[in-house]
Amino acid sequence: MQRKDYYAGNDKMYVATDCIVFGYSTDCLQLLIFPRKVEPHKGEWSLIGSFVKEDEHVRDAAERVLKEITGLDKVFFEQLKTYGDVDRDPGARCISVAQYALIRLGETDRKLVEGHGAYWYKLEDLPSLVLDHDELVRDALNELRRKARYQPIGFELLPEKFTLPQLINLYEVIYQKKLDPRNFRKKILSLKVLTKLDEKDKSTSKKGAYLYKFNREKYHQLLESGYHFEL
């Protein structure tokens, strides 16, 4: 679309989007990073990101960049915040609109992103990242922990069918602390947003554990009625 530049006399700057992509696997949270492909800091570890094109929404830019760099598509995204320190990027005056994403991490995802030159790192093993990306990761992790208390955001990191022990383990990983299984079970079941299935996971014991599914329809009905969630 052609636009008349009414603001030609003002300073120009770049707008970028950076994606803090968390993946959950077994008993740990992992972060997706890749060696930066351009100067400055070419070859150093970076979040997935690039510049927003003139004709695209910032969210569309994040989805495009993630697809181009990693091959991942249809990923859960939420906007985090905007980073605009004057000296945040030595390459140019650049504002970054950060997005954080959550995916269920499987072997297919690992091979896909590695084929595109990106890598998954456990949070405790992360190398130092370029620019202010370490700050972005800290902010995104804090936001994930905050939201996990009031919204069922953790279900984005689980399989469609899961056991209560798997759900408890996920929240222990997010908060980096042990939870009381009995209290957690009582609380999560009282919210009435889980559907118990007539199936069991017997991968860890002969008796097995019942599988559940997250009931999104029930969750939204309760939200609309004014119900207050807190895990």
C-alpha cells in the first residue's frame, strides 16, 4: 500500500520482533536460540527475531520469522512488552516488540529446528545472549510464572491427554520448586476445567494413572460468569 509520508521530517528507526520460545520436555523448560546471522555480534547466541516489514502486523512478523528460521508453524504466541532503550542495539536505533511462545516439545520439533540451524537449551544451561536478550528471557519467564497462576497457560506445554502427575510436574518446572501433590490435585480438580477420560497411562506403573483433557469450553464459560481462577 502506497502511503504519503506526512512524517518525513522526523527521525527514522527500525522496529524488530524477538521471540522468546519456551519448549517443555519431560522435566525441564527449554529455550530456542540460534547463532545470529548478521552483524553486529554475528555468530553469537540470539533469540529468534528479525525486522518487521512495512506491510505486516507485528504478530504476523513474529510468526513469519519463527517459520523462516526454525520451520515451526501455528505456535501459541502472546506479546510480552516493548524494549526501547536508546543503546540496546549497536547496529542502529531499534525498538523490539517481544513475543513469548509456548510449544509442546517433541523429537519432531527438535529435528526440525536443528535442520534450520536453531537449538534448544535447558534454561540452566543457557549461554549468554546478545544485546538485551537475557533481559527479555527473564521478563518472559516471570510473565509465564505470573500467568500460570491465573490462566491455564501451562496446558499449551502438555500433550492433548495428560495425567495429573504430568501436570504437577509441569508447574514444578515452571516455578522451579516442589508442590504439594495432594493440595495441587484438590485445587486443580475444584476448578472443573479438566475432563477425566476412561483411559490410563501405564508407562510408569502397572496400575497406571488416569488421563485428562483440558476443557476449554468449560473454562471460557466460567470466565464469562466471573469465576476467579488461581492455582
